[in-house]
Amino acid sequence: MKARHWPGMLAVALVLLLTLAVCGCPKPKERAPEPGVIVLAASSLTEAFTAFEPYAERQMGIDVKISFGGSQALRTSIEQGNAADVFASANMEHIEALQKANLLSDAFEFAHNKLALIVPKDNPAKIESLADLGSGKVRLVVAVEDCPAGKYTRKLLAACDKDPAFGAGFSKRVLTNVASEDADVKQVLSKVTLGAANVAFVYDSDITKEVQGQVKQIPIPASVQQTVTYGVGIPATAKNPEGGRKFIELLLSEGGQAAIAEAAIIEFIPSAKPPWTAN
């Protein structure tokens, strides 16, 4: 009688063996996602890097996350250990400080800009020249001194003190008229576009097509104008340093510069070359 049940028992055994075989097969390993790139950039690079970001993502096939702010604040962030794969500063001072602390490598100068003096479109203070800033009737807004925009502004005013057209003590008279000091150049710009100030120092790159309809630009004599120099490098906190280097290479490429050209005024240094590509 038991013999008549062998076929059924054999079938059950085969099912169990097949089930165990299927369950015991190792699952194919899922491929780890490609790490993205984290970029910390000076606020004056907002338009340029925002225009460049989609191009970089297409070329690299990964996500690019860019945070903008005053270069001094971004430097502090790196010093505190916050992760970033690229740091772009609006001056070389913050770059060099991080290099000395062994917190930044592969750094170099890559672009230039210059200062711009702006007033609201209706120009309520009737400012027509840089010399007018010495009048007690103006409300000037500048960036804080440790922000590159603030430092360049004070260098410009110091240059005016040595120029007979302005005379000694000009910078002191102008700084007496400072109504507020802001953490980055975009905050300075907003004070003028919102009508909270009647004159401010920003960068040429801040005078976008949108802003042009809200402000009037006052000429700055070439004799006192300042050259703004941008530096870029790879922070020691980088989790994807190779991705950071690729981002920078693309930034300097013909395609990268073309992606930026229509969105922002920024002058790339023709001889700029990443140190890791020097040989």
C-alpha cells in the first residue's frame, strides 16, 4: 500500500528541492549609484554656475549640487569639515588660507570680473559719478570686509585717496555714508533693486538682463577699478574629488564656457589650466 504513494512523495520532494534551489540562488548585486558632485561657489557666480550646471550634469551623467554664498562663509564651512568636491572663491585670499591649512588642493585662478557701481533706476539721490559718494546725502550699501566684494570695494576707495580727482580722505567720507554691510554681494544687490539703498558696489556679472531694467550703472574710472580674480580648487573634505576635477575641466571647456556665455558676464583666463592636467 505504501508503494502506491511513492510517485506523489517524489513529486513533493522535487518541488521542495526546486524551491530551495531558487531561494538559495544569490541575487544579482545592485550597482552602487555614481556619486554626485557638491560645489560651493561665490554668490557672484550664481548666474554663471546655474547656467553651467545642466551642461555639467549631461556631460558627467551624475547630479551636481551647487550652494552659493559669501566666499568667507564657504571657506568657514570647509574649515568646519562640511563635505564639498569643489570650492570656487571670488578672491584668492580664501583659497590660499585653505591651502596653508592643507584643506584645499589643485587650486588655481580661472576667471576675472570687475566692480560695478549701481543706483536704482529712478536714482533718487541723483548720483552721477563715483565722486558723488562723498556727499552726506547718499545711503551706500557694501559687502562686509571679509567678503571679497567688500574687500575689493575698500581697495577701490583706498585707490581713490591717491587720485587727485578724489583727494585724500575720500574713502573715509564714503564709508561714513555706509547704511549697511551685507554678507554677500547678492544681498547688497537686493538692497538697491528693492529700493532700500540708493547706491551700492556689486560685480559686473550681477548686472544681468533682469537687473538691467531695475538699476542704472555709474561708470568707475579705470584708474581705480579693481580686477576681481576667481580661484577654484578641490577641498580636503571631498567625497568625489575625481568628479570635482571633471566639473572644473568641463567649466573651462569650450562647451562649458558656451553654456555660461548668455547667462553671465565672466571673463575666463585664457591660460587657466588645472594643475593635474599640466603634464
